[in-house]
Amino acid sequence: MIFLPWHLVSAYLLDLAAGDPRRLPHPVRWIGRLIAGTEDVLYAESAPPVLMRVSGFALWVIVIVVVL
């Protein structure tokens, strides 16, 4: 897909006009809370690197499954 300069300008102006709804929180904030809460459960400070890698992969899977 080719993006032209007027695409960027029109998207910016549309965002200025419509903006985000004030009553609804943004989905990225929900995803951030999910990641923060899951990190608290999965990660241990004294865990070996292999366990940290497995925990990171588990976190990735959890976020993808919940979001999609």
C-alpha cells in the first residue's frame, strides 16, 4: 500500500476532529494492565535465565490469546 502525504494530513485532521471517546478507556491501557499483572505473577527476581525466558514466552502467549 502506498501512503501519500495527504493521507497523513487527513488522518491527523480527522483525529483532531473526532479524537478518542472520553468515556471509554483506550484498549492499549487494558493490555498494559494485563501485562503488568501477569508479570507480577510470572516473574521472580531470583529466577534463572532459562525460567525467565520461559516466563516471557508464557506472557507473550497469554497476551496474544486474551487480546485476539
